Amino acid sequence: MSKVKGFSISIVSFLLGFILNGLAWTILPGPSLNTIALVSGLLLMLIGGCLFIASFFFKD
């Protein structure tokens, strides 16, 4: 994977996780849907952060 591709995937993943967490805290109904959105949003943000750090070590 190249640096640019890893960086762009990490940014998109982090933003999607952030939006999903925002939806979980404000709009989504029910405790089960909120929990699923919150956990998946946190995982997306964690994966995005790890991939962002790892993208500095990728070769071109």
C-alpha cells in the first residue's frame, strides 16, 4: 500500500467514525442501534488513527 492511499483511507475512516459517533449520540433511536453505531464508530476511528500512524512507514 502506498503512503497516499493509506493516508486517504485513514482520513476517510476517521471521518466516517466521527460521523457515526455523532449520529449515535444525537439522532439514532433505540438502545441497540445506538450501541452498534457507537461501537462501530469508535472502531473506525481507532482503525483510522492506527492506519494514519502506519502510513508514515509505508513505502511509495
